[in-house]
Amino acid sequence: MPTGVGCRLRLGPNYEPDAPLVFPRHGCDEKGSDPSRLTTKAQQQALEARGLTPAKSVFGDLNPSPRLLMGPGPINADPRVLRAMAMPLLGQFDPEFTAYMNETMALLRQLYQTANRWSFLVDGTARAGIEAFLVSLIEPGDRVLVPIFGRFGHLLHEIASRCGAEVTTMETEWGTVFEPDAIEAAVKRLRPKLVAIVHGDTSTTMAQPLAELGQICRRYDAILYVDATATLGGMDVPVDAWQIDAASAGLQKCLSGPPGSAPVTFNERVERLVLRRKHIEAGIRPAGYVAPNGSRIGSNYFDLAMLMDYWGEARLNHHTEAASMLYAARECARIVLRDGLNETFARHALAGTALTAGVEAMGLKVFGDRRHKMANVTGVHIPEGVDGDKVRAAMLNDFGIEIGTSFGPLHGRIWRIGTMGYNCRKQNVLICLGALEAVLRYAGLSVPAGAAVETAYAVYTGSAASR
């Protein structure tokens, strides 16, 4: 008799009605008996001996504690985005679903302020977008310039090196950015195929000015790629006006969504380079297809040429689009555009100004070059004699508020407080400042009582009065 089909379950003498029934691994014998002769209790003991226990005694319901995520990302997702993710799934080539794909592309063009035809999603976190560009553009031996002013510039170096590029880096002290003239001098000397740079690096809370870099790269026939993960939707990223050739981001910061989808955009200059390397995989190649002479892109999943065929009119099967994440990305972009780009940028700038004022009212120092501080993330020097990790733990455990630690040379030196996306609101700024003040006072630091909230509140009140 086939295993498990039409079998009679034989219950042993130790059977307990409320105990979970665990079926034998090898099924029933010809008489419908359990050949292992194990009772329910014995089976459970055998599982426990192997380090396993019944499911009901291992995990409870998924019920995350409520948190206010005021770190450098991820942030609390907008409830409208979460509702969108709960919408029914559709087949990936259902006309209704492909219409949503097209709508998402149209919304991303507006978000990036570009006319680029190719504006779509790469399934994966923000890093998926970065890898898709670098692996699709870089061939072994290509010269790549990476200006580094924080942890995520090092990431671009890492990925470009793995693609086989000859990477040249230029570095500046964390908390500062590059002057355009310095970057132009490096581009002129190196003549790279690609310049890869971060717009806003949350590790240092600095934003690199980009307005002149596109023109510099065009002057020396280099492609400009920008990682806008931490700025898209919170700071101005006018792709066409700044002559950015390719840009990528994520949903989990200023766009008020969960991590898991990377919005990308690129122009004809990038398209031409990618199509020279286009190879359609076996099984979906159209009749008569002839591959170009360029080297095949080293990743199948992050192959921009195949992704173009998936998102374009050809609709060639590549992956199965993450439907719920597409719904999320569509809603993230729709919300920002409905509120207005300039209005959203102003909201982030105001929150950053209020938070900074509140921090300084407590006698704390803001980290880095204030001229180039990101609007949506603030670095705060940890006062001497204060245990930064204990403060963060108290904020989390006692107030349910998360603020960020720091990386590399800044580890243990600064906290990073984010005011972005759905969390970029007056009440959250005031609540966060009030909690930080209370924790610092409890830790023994002499902090003026109520000064932080009062000062930040005055910033908001003054802004409202001036409108």
C-alpha cells in the first residue's frame, strides 16, 4: 500500500488526546500498522533527542513589539503601504498585473524626475539595485572611480572589485564630502568607464553634492552611477537635471516602505552598454536570436538586459515578480507624489532642523560638516563618560524607540537619529527628543529639563507661523 494513503493510525497505550499527532516517517505497513511501533510520547522523545520539539512548543504567534524606528533605516512603514501589500496576488503576466508594473514604472520616473524609459524594480533590498548596475556595466579590467566618504562608498568598492574592475578610490575624512574639482581631477587623470558614488551616506550622515558631477562625467565620457538609497523621496534627486546616468534606491528609508525592492532608473547611455552584453538564456530565446559580441553579464538574476525584456513589451520570463513588493513600491511612490516632491523634501528638512535644534538644546554636539548634513539623518556625538550602547538599550527597552549606532571609525563615537519617511513627523521628533533627554538625565548627565522638546517645538511653531 502506498505510504500514508488509506492507512489506519494505530494509537499506542500512552496516547493523549490533546497531544500533537506525529506520523511515522516511513508510513504504514500492509496491515495499516505503524511499523516503528512508536507511540505519540515516544515519537516526541525521539524528536527531542534529535534536538527537535513539536512546533506548538517552539514558536508562538508572530507578534513584534511596537517600536518607533528613529534610526538610519529601516523605518516604520506607512500603514497604506502595508495595506497595499495585503492585496490579492495576481499572475505575473496577468494583464492587470502588467498594468500595475507599467504604472509603477511611470511613478518611478516622476520620483526620479526623469524621462528615462527604463525605470523599474529590482527584486531585493537596496543592495540588489547596486549590484544590478555594477555587474551589468563592469567588465573585467574596466577602470572604475569610487569617491568614498563613508561606509557605503566602501561597499561600492567591494562590489566593483568583485566584478573584476580596476578600482581607484579617493577618500575624505568621515564627516566631510568632496569638492567637485577634486573629483574632476581624478576623473581627468584616470579616465574611468564608471564613476560610482553615494548621494547620502547614512554612516556619516553626509550628503555629497552631485549637481556638477554629471557634467564632469560627460566631459570625460564616463558613466555616473549614484546610490540614492537614503535620499530618494527625502532629498532632491533630479536625475535628468543633474545628468545622472544610473541611480538606485530602496523603499525602507524616505519612501516609507519595507526593505525588499530596489527602484532603479537609467538612460540610453547605460542601455547601450548593457545591450552590448545581452545574452538571452536558453529556453526563452526567440527564433533567430543572435547574441552580441560583448561578454555575458556575470549574474543571471541581476542581468539588466534580461530585466529590460521582462519589464518591457517583450515580457520575456526572467524571474517571478514579487507581487506584494511591487504593490508596496507603487504605493510608496504614489504617496510621495500625491503629497508633492517639494513638500516632502521640505517636511524632511524641517524635521532635521527641529531635531538638530533639540539635540543642541541639550548641550550635545552634532557630528560632521553642517553644510552637507543629510536632511533625514543626524549624527550626535556621544557625551564623554556616557555609555552609548546603554543609552540606546534604554531608549529601546523603556521607551520603545530605536536610534542607530555607528560603523567603523565612528563606532562608539556617535548616535544616528533618523527622521525619514512615515516617521518624519512632528510628534515623533518631539517624542524621541523627550525620551533621549530622560535617558541621559537618568544616566547622570546634566541636561536642561524640557529644553530639547521646547526648542524643537518652537522650530515647528515658527515654521507654521511663517507660512
